[in-house]
Amino acid sequence: MFGYGACGRGVAANFRAARARVSVVDVDPVTRLRAHLDGFGTPPRDAAVASADLIITVTGARDVLTAADLPLLRDGVILANAGHFPAEIGAAGLIGAAEVAGTREYADDLLTLELRDGRRVHLLARGHMFNLAGPRPLGNSIESMDLGFALQARCLEAVANRSVDAASCVVPVPAPIDAAVATGYLDRKYPPASPLTQARSSARKAAGCISTAQWPPPGSSTRFLAGASTFLWYSSTRPVRVCWSAAPCSRQTGTSNRGGAVQDIVSSYTGRG
């Protein structure tokens, strides 16, 4: 395992649960010590590479594995990247290295490098994030997505209740930019409103509901707009419809295509699923 951050710890734990012998490489000595105290092997980098049957990079850095590492790799080793960008494994350099006599491609985006000394090195998804790339991507688990949406919803709740302020923000998105992005996306996704839709919209306004196109509501913090549009974007695969009145959290209705933490949050305000 290259990298022992939040993602690296999860990957290492999963492989250990599958009874693999896991070694961790990290450039931060404190992080390396944490991996050691967690029970993982923490040998020097080159020793870890030379002893591995499977090498996974999840560091966020570039060129973690390159053609310079070919002499260290054992026969049959599998190289896979779980980091977000396809830059951790120098795939192009590995494929074009002088030590490579030829390549073979197989199903599921598996590429085998045949070295001149007879060794074989298997590369998954050409260095792309292997759980998302390839002909049969598995994607993220519904449990992890549910937790992520729930975290965003609770953060939005804190912003709406004004229990956090600008000091808690990393880089607040200007409200006009958020509104322009949201409007541009929705205008292309849905056709122009029909007369019936316009009539319903007028009825909703008369009832005191505020549409997403009217963010921020009068008297509310513009920071809430950034959170609101971000939440609506990330929940596009798990629909949650929220109707805000002038009093935050007093008139919300929500539906979800699956149960989970997000629906629990909405239900805590509405009293129903």
C-alpha cells in the first residue's frame, strides 16, 4: 500500500480482513509510525516494492510508481491505482520502457507487460482509479454515498441554524456563480416550462414556498446558497426534494428512492419518510 491517509487506511484494512499480509509505504514518518502501530508492516520503500504481489497506490501524488521501479518488481505483480487521478502510476513510461519486450491486453482492462528477462507485470485500468474505470466498474458502495450525503445534509443544517459562521468555511463559493451553474445545468436538463407548470409555480409562490431559482431566500445567509446547490448536485442519484419556507426547517418535505441516513434527516423534520 502506497499511502496511509483516510482512503489508504480503508484499503489496507480491507485487504488485511481478506487475510493478506499488508505493508504500508508513506513519506510522512508520523503516518508511517501510525501504520506500524496499527499492525501493518512498514519496511523501506524499495523492500516493500520488491516483496509485493499486489501494489496499490492511494496517495494523491504523481509518479509514485514509474519505469525506474521495473527492476524491483517481482514476476506476476499486479499494479493498481486507487487514487483519484491517473497520475500515481506512470503507465505510459512503464509501457514504453526499454525493459518491456511486448504487451498483451485482456478483458476488463488488464494489460500485461512482458519484460525481456521473462517477468510479467500486470497493470489494471492503465493506472486509472480501478474501482471506477474499466469495462465493469463497481463504483462506490451505497453505504459510503449515504454517509457522504448525510454529512452534507447535517452541515447544511448547521449553516441554516447559524451554528457555524464564515470561520468554518474553506473557500465560500460566491452566490452568483453557484446560481449560474445550477441554472445552466437545470435549463439544459429540463425543457421550457409549460403553461401548466408556470401556473403551478405561481401557486407555490402564493403558498409561501421558495424555489431553488430564488436562492438565497430573503434574510438568509448567502453562504447557504453554496451549500444548498452543492447538496442538490451530489444528491442527484438519491433524490431529496426540500421545500423551504421563510422559517428554515419548518416546512420541508422529502422523498428518497432508498432508505438511509439522508432520509432519516428529512424524516426528523417532517415526521414521515
